[in-house]
Amino acid sequence: MSTPDLVALAIFIVLWIGYSSITDRKRLFNRVSLTRAMSSQRARWIRNAMHRDLRMIDTQIMAGLQNGTAFFASTSLLALGSCFALLGATEQVFAIFNDLPGVFRASRAGFEMKVGGLAVIFGYAFFKFGWSYRLFNYCTILLGAIPMSGEIHKDPAGADLAADRVIRMNILAAKHFNMGLRAIFLSIGYLGWFVSPYLFILTTIGIIIVLVRRQFYSEARLAVLESLD
């Protein structure tokens, strides 16, 4: 790899880690992230579920979360398979890109390495989505373990503990889901590397800017925070 390629890859990794770090913080520049705000709403949801005898609506919500996670897990697996298929079609790819002026001037080994890196990203996303799906499954079981509303007064401390378990498991499942989704988003920026390391840097920075805006400056964040007031 050339020096610009190494620099671009280093910037990609640093920005990924840095964005993950600031998102997991409670605040950034005195602003609560959308993820943190939604964690509070998850806790509120489970606390409300404690006082419902019929929790069919809650199980439906859990099923919806699981289905969304399963969709992205399947998509990641398909994308991973596509990367391996692309490695088997290197000659055809070179033939196509050689007809485009100023685009994709790289060696076969460099191309295969970049495709391998993309496969690693999709593999990482698949494992995160797969583990998130499993955690949402555990969360459903823990939700069923919460005492019925009529029995909470017999052991309120035990009921609160059972609810806390559900809340922690739900937030943890959402965390892994977000990590997988983050990988999918950043894979879009990674595609710029196939054209140029400089475009790779620009697309990565652009994706990070969009993600930061959604977490700390979006209308969705304001909608959640206003509902918390």
C-alpha cells in the first residue's frame, strides 16, 4: 500500500473509534446523544410494562426489534458473500474500471486487500447484529419473568430488580445493534477507497459528519428530548 492509502486507512479507523467513543458518552458539548435519550425511553417503556397484566403490546415491540435486527444480520451476511464473489471476479472488475479515465489505478493485490477489508467490516456487522438478536431474545424472556402487576406489591424490590434486568439487557442489545449499523454506514465511506485514498478520506469524514449530526443535532433527537421534558 502507498503512504496515502495507509494514512486514509488510519483516519478511517481513528474516526470510527472516536465516533463510537463520543456516542457512548453521556454528553458531548453539553448535548445528550440520541442513543442516550432513547435509552431513557427504553427504561420508561419497561417500567410502564410492569403495571400491565397483558403485555402483548410489549412482546410485539420486542418482536419488531428482533425482526429489524434479523433483517440487518441477513443483509450483512449477503454483503459478506458478495465480497467473496467479488474476489472471484477480479479480472472482470479490472476490465470495467480500466475503461474509466482516472479511476481505480491499483494492483490486483491492492484490490483484493481492499475487498478483504470490506468483508471484515460486513463480518463484524453480522456478528454484532447476530449477538443483538440473541440479546433481544433474552430480553423477551426476562420481560416474561417480571411479576404480574397484581403481585408487584408482594415483593416490590424483586419486581424492580426484574425490571432492571430487562432494561439493562434491552439497552445492551440496542448498543450492539447500533454498533453493527455503524459498521454498515461506514462501509459506504470505505467504498471511496476503491477510487482513491483521498476520496476515501472525504467519504469517511462525510459519513461521520452525518452520523454526528443525527446523534447530537437532529430533529429526531429534539423529538425524544422534548418528550422527556
